[in-house]
Amino acid sequence: MNSSATVSTKRLPSTDADILREQKVFKQSVIRRAGVIGLGHMGKAFAGNLIADGYEVTVYDRSQARMELLESAGAKVASGLGDLALCQVILTSLPDDSALAQVALSAEGLVHVLAPGAIHISMSTISPNLSRRLSEQHQLAGQGYVAAPVLGNPDLAHARKLFVVAAGAAPALATVSPLLERLGQRLFPMGEDPGAANLMKLAGNVLTALTLESMGEVLALLRKGGIDVHAAFEVLTNSLFDGKVHKTYGGKIADGRYSPPGMTAPLAVKDLRLALAEAERAAVPMPATSLVHDRLVELVARGWADLDWSALGLLAAVNAGLGEGR
């Protein structure tokens, strides 16, 4: 790996000159051809940023319209996984274990398609066990695997302000670190066990869900007590509760702004289910997480599966007799 590929680009450029300088350094990188599979909100942002950085990007998604949108931005469109065979790096951004296993491990999956030396970067929120299985299968095929789930929403993805949590074999992780650093504002290496990155991601989503539930309950209490919800939000998030989650998702709850979703309730249910499965395996009681998991299931049961998971605030308001507020 040449020395230019190790240049840190964690700080976002502040001037046009900085941008040109970083792009010049980037173009000397050992990675030139990248593929992106899964063009939902996050995958679309990843692909767009890779195109902007000068990578030769090939995209694949079940939606032809999504691929055509990226094609207009400069990507090549794959008609099947086989068209990704020449990519040096593949990023997958898929909704769950089943979808990723199908793409990576099926008879025509990435393990059988990619050339030796290619690296699969999974940015999906999946179980640690599947991540470890993928790592083993790619290793047997002479390929690399890095788990690199992210903390943040699609808006942060477009702005390159995600936090990337990455783990995998040291050579593969070192090779793709410059690329991952460009997709976010900070890269957190978590060692060689890829499952560790996925467990860290699940833990982050648990904390977010618990925060959404508590914000929803508190704001419902304050509303019913006659306090303007935006005034309450202002006090809370400009005093002791000024974290990113409180401000971003608390703002959605205060505004009743649950659509379009950053992450839907069913995906949040899946993430908490995976976290609880890990907790059961490790004999770690998580009673609050179990409760919030059921609250998310209630969102789905009420027909609100298309809403953002911050609609836990909507559920709290309805339970308080404040009406749907939609």
C-alpha cells in the first residue's frame, strides 16, 4: 500500500483549495473501482460521495429507478452481481441479515463473484454472528471483509458527518480506512473481530431508541401540563440534554415530523431484536430495551410502519390522550 493511501482526511475541507488537494491525494489511492449494493437512503449517499471523490463506481439495486439516478451522476449500472466482479471494493448497505446473506453467500453471491484480494465492506446493521460468518467465507475465497456500520442518519451520510465503526483483519482494514474516513467525520477502529463493530452499532441503536422513548414520554407530560412543546424542547436541549440524538430526534418529536423516515419502525424493531438476542446469549438483562422493543412493535401494530422510529413520541402522545398529532 503506498504512503498516499494512509493520509488521514478526517477533517472536512474548508476551502476549494483543500478540496482539490484532497482529491489529488485521493486519486493516488490503491483503490480505484468501487461497487455499492443497496441504494436506499444510506447507500445512495455512499455512492454519491464515492462518485464525487473520483472512484469508478458501479451500483446495484433491485430498483431500476434508483440505479438510473446514480447513473445520471456518473455511476455504472450493474445488471447483476456478476457485473461487480472487477471492483476492488464492494460496499453493501442492506436492510437485514437475510438480504445480505443472499447477496454475499448465494451461489451467485459476492464470495463467488469477487476476485481474490477484493474487499467486501458491510455497512449494514446485522448480527455479529453473520458478520463473522461472512468474514470466514471471504477469507476462504482469498478476499477481505470489513464490517463498517455507521452511527448517523441519511442527512449526515450525504454531508460526510457519519461516525464509522469498523473492524476486520488488519490488512483489509488498513486498505479501506482512507475510503471509510472520507465517508464520515470520524472512523472508530474496533480490532480484528468484525462482530465487534456490529455489536457496537446495535448498542448505539439501543441507546438511541431508549432516548426516543424517554423524550417522547417527557414531552407528552410537559404538553399535557400546558407547556408549549417547542419551549420545552428548547429548555431540554440547551441545558443538560444537548446531545445529537436529543436535538435531532427530539426536534422531530416536538414538530410531529415523522415522515419521511430516516429509519422506519420495522428496521428499529429488527435492530433491538438483534441486540436482545446478543444480550440473552451473554446473559445480560436489558429490561428497558425489551420494553422499548415492544413499543416499536406497537408502532407497527397501529399501522405506523412507514414512520420514523422517533414516532415513539407520537405513541407517547396518543397514550397520554393528546391525539395522534399527525
